[in-house]
Amino acid sequence: MKLITNDAQVRAAKTVKASEDYKCGDSLYCRVFKSGKKTFRRIQKVGASTAQITIGTFPDVSLAQAKNYNDYIREMAKKGHSPEQIKKALNSTKTPVDFHARLSAPSAPSSAQIQMSATTFEELSKHWFENKLKNKKWKAGGKHIQGNWNKLANHVFPYIGQRPVAEINRREVIELLQADDKWWNQYPQMIKVKRQIAEIFELARSTRYDIRADNPADFDPEIEGMNVNHKERPQGFMAPEKVPDFVAMLDFDNIHQAAVYWLILQAKRPENIVETEWAEIDFDRRLWEIPEAKIKTESHHMSWLSDQGLSLLEHLREKTGQSKWVFPFDTKFGHIDYNALNRTIRRVLGDRRQEFTDARSSKLVTAHGFRHTFKTWAKEQIGDEFKDELSEAQEARKKRGISATYDHSYQVNARIPMMAAWDEFVSSRL
């Protein structure tokens, strides 16, 4: 028996027989007639016999809807509803949610159930967020956690935040994702938003809350016509040959400009730079040790201190050595703001920002872009003198393949010649 997995396959299904059944998974079948008519039906065991329950006709009922009905029918059958009761409910309702509500709703709902059914999406989102905070995969604090909440606050709550979770439908979810063309213009961001919405509705489906039985965010965007030909664009980066001139423009007595220089020397993510702590610096061993909680790949990282890096830190120790942070500042974090490096770069370059941006970059130079600059320099200026894996290790990028399971090396000593050359290059105008 053939298998059908999407609406396109249902649409294309044909038969020369009077009728033919196609599997749709989990006791759900699509019966295709010679005339072209297609119906979804569930075949389930009732004692020693079987019962056929016709769900609906395609395209009035999509495959996704049929699967939702199928899930509910299985659930209701387990609770003791007979095939006759299920068929009657199917005939008197128009949507999977209505069908489920008709069969699952008690004759006299309790006050607790009534109160839960009125829970708004924003209220349930707070419970979801509290659950995520307990997940060990989430970093303990920092902008990453707040960023996840901000996605909901910025893109979701204005549309469905005050709507009861039980009443929100798929069309509302699709419309909020498409609002202001965000789905196409901010695709990577909106994919994450869709994932978060789906997780929150899964919480609504859980036995803990039992607010609804379906998930309106569980759909295939392609089937809904939300096709995106997305091309990932890199952060704006500086032409490598311009870096020495840019470094010569920095004032190391300025805490923000000193942080930009530290960023360039280390080729780390901006958040790692602003969060640098004196406790992580080992002057004797010339090492910067970054704990795994701060690294995106969630693995402990070690980085060598070049001559200029060591000199910069010794200079800063006289100014900020009494602080926990290498780059302290009067912010809620206690250190310079996460966006301060980008603002500093813009101030230093002024109207020359375009001049210093690499011609291959689709955006003007940014703080994160210096990782692109370093990687480009390592490949173009150094070539094969250093292995590609060394620049990957310096940037604390995630290891790929089977080696990621077995290779736990820091490669600090192997990186020293490369980073010494980078130090000499970027500081050559000082």
C-alpha cells in the first residue's frame, strides 16, 4: 500500500480501480476513487472487529486536519467513546477543535477548568518561560534568555498576547508571522518565533494544563504558501588590509575603544569580550580561560595572550583591576553594554565606515564582523601555513563530525604562531 505524507501527494493520487486506499500513518487512510473523489477515514479496532470512521473529503479537509481528527478520535476512543458517538460528533462540527471540544467537554465544567480555558497566550507564555529557565541547556542569565522573551514581546504579544489560548487558530498564527512582511524580511528570526509559539501551544496541550488538544503553530510553511528563498548574509566585516589603520585610530585609554582592540586581537564573539573577567586572565601562563557557560558551543575555551594583548591588559589592570570586569561600566550588567562595541566602531570611523568595509560584505562593518575579517585574513594572507581548524578553534566555533565526540583538545600551543602573526599584523601601525 502506498504512503501519502502531504497534500500535494493527495492531490496527485489516482487509481484505475473503483477505489484504492493510501496509508497516511497511524490507522489513517486516504481512499481514492476512480472518479477523482478522495476521502479520509480511520480504521480502528473495536473489540474483535474493526470500525471505519469517515473523517471528511479532500480538499475540504486537508491531510493535516485529517491527522488532527485522527489523533482526537484515538484519544476519545481510549476514553470510552463509541464509533457511533464519534461519527455523530464529526457530523455536527466543522473543525478538529470543535470536534474535540464536543466530545471532551464535560457536561458541567469545573471552575478550575473554566478559569484555565480563559488563560491568555501571554499568561501561558510566562509559564513556558519559567519552565525554560529550569532547562540546563539555557545559560544562567545574560542577554540570550532576555532575547528569547523579547522575541515574543515584539512579534507575538501585540497580535495574540491577550487572546485566550483556547480560541487562537492557525490563521491568526500565520498572520502574525507574516505581519509587515517579517516572515520574508526577517526569516531566521521568525523561524525562531514560530518554534517558540509551537512550544507554548504544546504546553497548552500537556496534561498539566489541558487547555486544548491541537497545536495551531504545528504546520508546514511551504504548504501554507510561505515559501522563502533565504540566503544567510554575513555580518558586515572590515577589509583585512584596513585593520592596522583602524587600530591606529583607537585610544586605549577609552574603555570602549580598548574593548574593540581586545575584540580584534582575540577574534571572539562580542558578548565574550564585554563579559571578560579578571578572574579569567592568567598573566603567568598568558591565558584567557572562558568558562563553558559563556561560550555559545557550551564548552570550556582557552585563548593565548599575544604580546599586544598582554600589554593591553596590563594597561587596563591599572585602571579597572579593582573591578570584577575588565571593561566595567555603569550599566545594569556592570560591564560595557553588549551593543557598545558597534556604537564605538561607528563613532571611530564616522563617515569612513564604508571605506573600511570589505567590498565583499553586504553590510557595513560591525563588531561581530571582525570574526569574518580574522577568518578571511587567515585564509588569504596566511594561506595553508596554518590549518583551517586552528582559526576555527580560535573563534571557539563548534567542532563538526565524529571528531567533535572524541576531540577535546584546546590546541592553544598550535594556535600561538598564528595569533602572534595576527598580533603583529593588526598592530603594525602602532
